[in-house]
Amino acid sequence: MKFFRFHLQVRIPAAFATLLIGSVYLSPALAGRQQALLIPIAVSGDNAAALQGGSLDRAVVEKLSDRFDIRMRGGGTPYQIEGSAVRIGKSVSFELRVASNDPGAIGKTVVATAQDESVAEGTPGDGLPSIYRRLITEATSNLKLRFFGDDHRAGDGAKIPGLYGTLTRSAVFPGNPISATLGDSAQDGTRQLIVSFLNETVIFRIEGDDLIEMKRIPDTGTIKGQMLEKGMKVKLSNRKEIRFAAIGADGFPALFDRDGKRLGAATESIFGIDGLISQPRLLPVDLDSDGVDELIAVHNLVTPGLFFESVKIQSGAELLAFAQDGNTLRLAWRTPQTGFGVVDAFVLEDLKAKTARRFGLLVREKGKLLEGQSEWRIVWMR
């Protein structure tokens, strides 16, 4: 019997979060950052000459830098941000929009407007008129609120609890796992972690953040369909009826009744990179303990077998929480990107205290080798 023990709890000042742990997810105040490409802000109307030279772009990057890792050029980012600044006489407006790179994505748009009596000339230093600095502050604050759902509200306005922001790790375990799931293989009323490899399955007992190896089952061939079956469709409780949720061909999570009739879809799409990203994991969790399940989608999961040291693939996986609102799924909150290459995810709940839950991510931490093999862990998010 092998005993795996490793514990790390991260609680550091926001100023050092990115320096020390990159884009690891923490609480909103200490959050990792979401990668996004900034399209140069379009300028039109009066006094447009005063806004040339990238001063608007620099101001937007500065205001978003606590939650977004902004790139000014190149590709490979899952989101892009674009905007416009218009002044007609005394009326000034500034618009920002963030959307996924998924074709046809709706995105989130915010607009800030004001009346300005000044001449709107550039100020010393950045050359940006003060009215635009004020509108950029308002627009970027609202954009972060809408994108990350920091108010954690959806549907009828009920508050949907988010994560506390603590992060812990298990010890490294050898091999190259394909998937991880929970089950009661011991039939003792407890949950064990079942990790599937190409040629065997390993069952671990979970004690705190530690994993104790219980059994190895060789030559199970568990790759056959298990990954595809997981997360494709999940059951959701809605007090009066049982529903099902799945990702539609258009990338939007959708609700279905028992007979498979589509009831409605989410207001936010879930996308991935073809060939690199596997099907999102869908996890039903009653976050606010009201008898109605929320849908947790863990997406940007890397397809097993695509980890190569020479090609450092990092998925930027994130969690999204959707609340049932009639026949619609409304986004309540999302985490910033984890910064891990995540292959699978599951939720572990205390059967006695339903509010005591944590999300487990099966991750390969990039750039590390252990006796020629990748280092794999379970990262716990609370």
C-alpha cells in the first residue's frame, strides 16, 4: 500500500500572485488572469487626433490587467477584446466587448457615456483626455463584473455561491493517466478516486488532500469510451422534474427533458480548439442548496496523449457555473484560467454536509519530468 502525501495552500498578496504562481486560480480578489487579445480601440468623431498613438489601448490594458492577461498581437488566446471611442460635440461614449474566438460568439458588451464641457485635449503624461480615463475606468469595471460574474447572480437574482479561492495539491503519482472519476468501489459508503491509465486502473482512497493507493487493476482497457461517455450528458434536479444537460453542436449548453426534447439553451457558449481540446466535463452541483442543481462546466480540457515536452500545450482550463432559469441556463460565474494542462475533473462532496465540496482537477504540471515521466497530480479547488 502506497501513501501519497503533499499539501500546499496558496494565500498570497495579489501583487505577487502572477509572479509566484502564474495564472493559478484564486479567489476574485487574488484571481489568476484570463488570456485575451486586445484589438486596437477604434476612434471616431471629434478630437479623434487627440486619441491616436495607442493611449486608449494602454489605459484599457492597465485597468484590465488585474483579471486579464492582455496580448496586443499574435493569436492563440481564447478570448478577444475590442472597443470604440466616439465623441460628437459634448457627447462622449466608450464601448468594450469581450467574446470568445468561437465563430458567432455573442460576447459581453458594456457602454459608458458622459457629457463633457471641456475641449477634450490630451493631458500631460499619457496624452489621454480625462473624460476618456473616467469612461475607461467605468467600462472596464463593468466588463470584468459581467465576464467573471463577481456578483454571482443569475436567473431570478438569487445569489449563486462561488469558490473560496484556496488551492491544494496531492502528491505526484507516476504514469500517464487518461481520466479520473469517483466511485464506491469498496462498497462501504465512501467515495474513492478511480484513475484510469492505458493499461490499468488505480483506485485511491481520499483522506484530506492525500491519496492512499488501494488497488491496481491491470489490463482493464478503460480508455474504451469512458472519456466520451463522461460529461456528454448529465442529470439535473429541478425540484419538480429531472432534466438533462449537454453541450449542443453550436457550443451552447442546453436543457433536455426525459424524452430528449430540447427545452432551451444557455446564454453563453463553451468553445474549444479543434483537435487539442476534448469535450467539456459537465458536473451537476446544487451550489446554493435550494434543491435545484447548477451546471458546472469544466472546459478547455486537453485531449489525453497530447502532452509533449517539446510542444508545451497549456489548455487554460476554467470552470463555469450555469444556473437554471426556467428553460434557460444563465451564467452565474466563471473562474479565470487555471494555468494547468487539465485532462479531467470531478466534484467531491461531503455526504453529510452538502456545502462542503471541492473540485478535483487531474493535471499535468508543465515543464517537469520525473525519471522520464510527466508529473501528474490532483489539484483541489475550493
